[in-house]
Amino acid sequence: MTGGPQADPTDGPVLVVDFGAQYAQLIARRVREAHVYSEIISHTSTVEEVAARRPQGIILSGGPKSVNEVPAPEIDPAIYELGVPILGICYGAQLIARQLGGEVARTGRGEYGRTRLTQSAASPLLVDWPEASEVWMSHADAITAVPPGFVATASCPDAPVAAFHDAARRIYGVQFHPEVVHTDRGGEIFERFLADVCEAPPSWTHTSIIETEVEAVRAQVGSSKVLCALSGGVDSAVAAALVHKAIGDQLTCVFVDTGLMRADEGEQVEETFRRQFHMDLVHVKAADRFFAALAGVTDPERKRKIIGELFIRIFEEVARDLVSSGDHPGEAGFLVQGTLYPDVIESGSAQAATIKSHHNVGGLPDDLAFDLVEPLRLLFKDEVRAVGEELGLPHEIVWRQPFPGPGLAVRIVGEVTPERAAILRAADAVVVEEVRRAGLYRELWQSFAVLPAVRTVGVMGDGRTYAYPVVIRAVTSDDAMTADWARLPYDLVERISSRVINEVEGVNRVVLDVTSKPPGTIEWE
């Protein structure tokens, strides 16, 4: 082993090195599921910076680039000499091969989706695996020769080296993606790497998340007053409860009724947070302002940015009003948001492609007057729910299906108007009510209605109609990074369709969205 900094892998995190993969945080989540703390770092981190974190292990993520591009994202080669176990996934595996003397080449059409993995040699990561199994691939290049000292342990039809390792140096690589649910026994790859290779103790729990974030919030805000952007959904509710635990009466929750909420949502927010949890709550009724700002706007990115900026302007107004009224002495300089990692990764980073900007990430104005407090920013939805349960939030809030921050605005494809919002709100209420009656609400990640701003011809009674179609969107997912369209029972779809057409004025057609993510997104905009 060469000279230079040496890591002390005692009680440190497992570091996930991000090469711009959409699934980088999903890798970190898989590590956390094994109760080992993980953090994401940039591939530009130096060996000194990595060693200073005292990592128990290092995982190199996938990425959109080719290792043969010039320049290609790399890691400091000295990291391989730290003596810390390393696992490379997809691009990360190819980078290990290229940097340590192997070969990576474009061999054909690449592999995308499920494919067959055949084990060819023993591996600490593939213990007791069947000779052949299904794994998820997404690559154009392939490893064609392993570096000196490495052994190839598995292959796929278009990947001659699908898994390889140097056991002495504790460096491993897999061409497939064990972090996605489509890979058979993918979780075992992480468990073997963490427990057997890294020998990392399973000491990270949701209680430790709460303790860490409470301390972080107190350190960040001190004695300052804080506003919380409260929507009534699980994310903002958990964020509010967590910050309230940290600073108590320093927190004022602000619920902005945009006119783009679900049926009866304003009343539910009032009941839960003002009367049940006794939080200081300001209810701002601003539907007219949002509809005016969105008039004539059809581009989904403009919608998100308009909504994001108007949200912030209203919060600034509330903060000024609280100070001037004397009800909130000391200006509120901090804003709590329930931002989750899927919001962040889809809004783009230095390496990752932008899928869509979120009103509370990519839609924030440049002249934001608040410092943001985002205690859930690195968590996935299932982790947020677990934290919410640990904090004692009611079951009906913790397990509420996700709802986008911009609300119904991104479920109306086209211009957002009060009439269209009312139609969609009524249709969405029918979808949710029938899904609950069928006992499927908890089984589905999301189930809702979408309103394309187009008209279709229909026949109702003896007359011709020219009205809106409504789309039923229902998906199953573990984390929102990937999702499959839900196979709803036909009798349920029929009940929803019949009720929407008969009960919601302005609708004459109901259709079912059968697109998974990818290639689609869960929301339509």
C-alpha cells in the first residue's frame, strides 16, 4: 500500500460518491435500510477530504457519462489506497476497471432493463446466489478486461464482466444496479458488502435521525423566529413536528390556501395543527392571487416557478405582518420546508440531468429573504413516514399519499383556471374515496386524477357533449425514484369512471394511465 493519508474506518459513514446518477440517493437509502449511516459526497472530493470523514466503506454510484469520455468524472486515485472497502456500481464499476488498469469499451447496443446474470466464480457479495438470476442494467459501455489482481465473478449477455473483485484490497464492482427493486436479491449485495466486507455495525436508527436533526435545527436558528411552510401533507407535517420539537414556540406555521388543494384540505389543516397540536398557525387564503398569476400560463416549468416565487412572497408578507403587529417580536429569518431528496435530485445538480424543477427547490427566487431549514432534505418518503411515527404524528397524516407542492396546478395539463381546478378537485375526491373503499390506499404510492385541458366528444342522454377527459393515475413504488402503474381491479376502475362522469359536471370521459416511471414521471407535469 502506498504512502499518503490513511482512513480510520471507526464509526464513520459509508460514503456514496455521486457521479450524477439519478439513483445516487437510492444507494444511500439502501445502506440506511441496513441501519448503517450513509452520506453522499461529490466525486471531486480529495483523498484528504475522504480520509477525514473516517469512512467505513465507499460506494461509487452510476452516472450518465462514459468513462472513456474526455474529460470523464473520476475520483482521486489515491482513494483506492486508503484501505477502505470500495463497491462500484455501473459507472462506478467501470471507473474502477479503467483507473486500475482494466479495459472498458463500447461493445454493442448496451443493456437496458432486466437481464440474466450468470455467476462464474465465488464472490463475498454473491454468496448462495443461484447460478442465474435477473438483474437491472442501464449501460452502453462494458468492462471487457478486469484490472491486474481482480477476478471476474459474473457475466450478462452484453456484459462480459458483470461482477468482479480484488478480495485482498476489498475492492468490488458490479455492472448492474442492486439498488433498484428490479434486481433479484439486490439488497443482499449491500448487506454482504456492509456486514461482511466493511464490518459496519447496524447502529443508525430513526431515533438517531430525530436527535441529529433537532440538534442541527437548534444550532442553525438559535433564538430566531421561524416560519414553516405547512401544506398538510406528510412532508411538511413531519418537518413542522421535528422543528417544533427542537424550538417550540419559536415556530409559526403558515398554511397558504392556493385554491389548488385537495377537497376539504384547508379545514383538515386547521383541525390538525391548530386545534390538535396547538401550533401557532397562520391561514392565508390566496386562491385569487395564484389563479391571477397563472392566467394564460401553460408551460409546466413556468407554472412551478411562478407558484414557488409567489409562495415565498406571501411568506415574506406574513413575516412582516407578524413583526408589525407585535405578535411575533423579532423578524422571522428562517423558513422550514418539507423538501425531500427526490425533489432535489429531480431538480438537477452539477452532474444530474434536470427532470423537473420543484417549487421548493428549483422554483425558489434568487432574492430569497429567508434562510431555509430543511430537516428532511436527505430522506426518502418511507424514512419520513418512520420519523413521523416516531414523533407521534397521527396515522392519517403519516400515511397520507404524497401530494405535489404546486398542488393541482401540475395535474392540470394546460392553463390553470378556477373552473378546471374545481373539476379536478371533485374528480380527485372520487378517485381517493373509491380507492379507500377498495382497501388499496395504503398499497398504492399515489392514486389521483389528472385533467388534460382538452375537450372530447361524448354522448350523454340523447345529446352530444364536448367536455373534459379525466385520467386516473395510480402507481406502486418504494421510493418515487421508480414506479410501476398499478393494476387496479376493473370493477374499481368502472366505479370511478361512472361516478366521475355522473357526479362531476364538465367531464364526459375517463381513461387510465398505464405508464411506469421511467419512461414517464408519476405526475404528468
